[in-house]
Amino acid sequence: MSGTSWQTLLARCRADINRTGLAIVTAFDVELRSLYSYTVGLSAHEHPELVVVGLRRSIAEPALQAAADGAGVLDRGLRHGDQVHGILAGVALRAVSVLDTRRLLPAANELYARPGLPVDALQLVYPDRTGRMPWQTRADQSVPLLGFGVLAQDVSIDHLPGTW
């Protein structure tokens, strides 16, 4: 991205945050081979930014807005492992901690990171067409994970690594 485009993006984010409290950025990542969208502004309230991967902009941006508004992110917070309902029709999303936000959330980091500390983020992960989350056995792996998704309640003991 050119310096002018970057400054334009940051100016748009600041204007959206001043107007509505939140900006949403959509980008394409070559490594993920996918579109992704993320919030900018939740960090100002000491909450993690939110990310969705693999959804069209027309679905992702309203979903992130609804998650920030309707899921009570600003009221009670959202943590790794939480389920989020009512964002995508009939689908429960799962919040998964993003391991490294520096590369994928540059605008959020530019505006809110502290020296040496990138912003925190949660990926809102949706199930595949069969209803399985990406970390579950036989999931189709169509949703790239930006963190560790395996949660104890989602796997049976016979599927844990090293278990005989």
C-alpha cells in the first residue's frame, strides 16, 4: 500500500471511529488466500479487536458491527472460547484468540498499539458446511485459523494428540 493510500485508510478509520465508535477494514491477504475484515476501535475500550476470515465484505462488515454492538462486547467483553449467537443467521460463532495481530491488523495497531505490545484480537470463527469448526475432526479446513482453536469441549479424549 502506498503512503498516500495508507494515510487515507487511517484518516477514514479515525473519521468512522469519531462518528460511530468503530471502523471496519476489509483486505485480502496473500498468505491466507482470503478476504478478511477486522474492527478498529474496540482497543480504545480495552477490548480485543474482532476479525472474520473468508466472508464477503457485504456479510463480514455487518457481522462485525453486530458482534461489537449486539454481543455486548463493550458491556461485558468477549473472551477466547466464547460463543457468539445472533450474528450470522442460525450459526454460532466461536471467539478464538489471534496469535499475532501485527501483520493482519495494521490499522488497529497503528492507532492503538503500545510500544512493543500489538493490539489483542479475537477471530470470530464459523463452522464449515457440515457444522464442524476448523479444529474439529473431519472439518473441511476452509476457514483459516489465526490462532489456536482447539477447545477442550470441542474434542473427545480419543482425538487429543499423544493419546493412545
